[in-house]
Amino acid sequence: MKSTEKIKILLVDDHQLIREGIASMLGDCNDIEIIGSVPSGEEAINAVRMNRPDVILMDIMMGGMTGIEATRWIKGDDPDIKVILVTMEISKEYVSAGITSGVNGYLPKDSDKKTLIDAIYAVQNGGHFFNDAIMKLVFEDFYSREKLKNVPSKLPHELTKREYEILRQVASSKSNKEVAESLFISIKTVETHKTHILEKLGLKNTTELVKYAIKNKIIAVDSL
């Protein structure tokens, strides 16, 4: 990065006070510029397409699309954009899902100004930034398992890995809400995937989907 260039930051949080607080915290940094502030993952995706930021500071739990799901969309369009999750949600599940989605950093919301700025510089320069507590969760959980370890090398009827995982969970009698929570996606996204799965497999409803999953040994009868 040239010395005359500023790091362009997009703030994403459904609480306006949080966004204003971070903007105020970074206001006196001469090489950092806040180029946008939005309250949802959906608006973050649109903001990225309209005015490409260098670094996104993103909350996880927001109304509608989660920060993790938004990160997948954003990284799918442009993997060079850096995303730091700034959130109160610190758990093995959230950290693992965040890393799987491609985040570059993960910070608690009670981090101080220096830590936040250090994280921005680190990811902008091609690195990653996780504090000690989060790194402990990473080593304890994320590297000890594969997210989709039961996915076969060849998926049926050209299903994506995400569709296959949703097929397994739906066929195991999980509700749309339970599937959404376990995969950190919205209920609407689960419903959309289910529609695509049924179309690809030529099935009419969830009952036929369960029968298909049992017949093709995707799930066992004793898992129901």
C-alpha cells in the first residue's frame, strides 16, 4: 500500500451506536477512512459491490443474514477483501464457522483501540488477527475436525457441498431453524437450498427427500 493511500473501511453492525463508536475510535487515524456504515449483511453485500472497501468490520448476529453468511457471499465475489468479525459472540462454533467462511480476523467487541487498529493493519498487509482467547478455541476445536468430513468425493445429482449438508440435516428431521442455526445461515437461505435440492433430485417434498436419503445411505434409519 502506498503511503498516500488510506485503508477503506466498511462498518457492518445492526446497532448504530456500535458503528458510530467504532467510527469515532478510528476518526483520528490519518491512514484509515470509513467509506460506509450499514446495519445488515444484505446491505453489506450491496455496499461492497458499489464501493469496494479494503477491510470490513462485521458483526455476526444481525437481523436477517448473519455476518458469517455475508462473509461467504463477499469472499465469493472478491476474496481479496478483508473481513474482521467484531462481535460479542465468542464460541468454538462461531470461530470455526468464521474461519471456514474465510474471515481474516476475529475480535471481541470489548477490544481496545490499539488492538482494533493492529488488526486492521495486520489483515490489510495480508496477515490474520486473532487474540489469544480465540486462538485457543481455534487449536482446541477448528483444527481437530473437518467441517464436512462425511461429504463423499462425488456428490449425487450435482449437489453442492452446502446442499449435501442441508440434505443430511433435513433428512435427519431437523427443522429449518435448527439447520440455519447449525450452519450459521438464515432460514430463508435454508428454504432456498431445499427448493434447489428437491428440483435437482426430482423430489416433491421432505418425505420423499428422507426416503431418498435412506435409500442412498446418506443417513441411517437410527439417526431419525
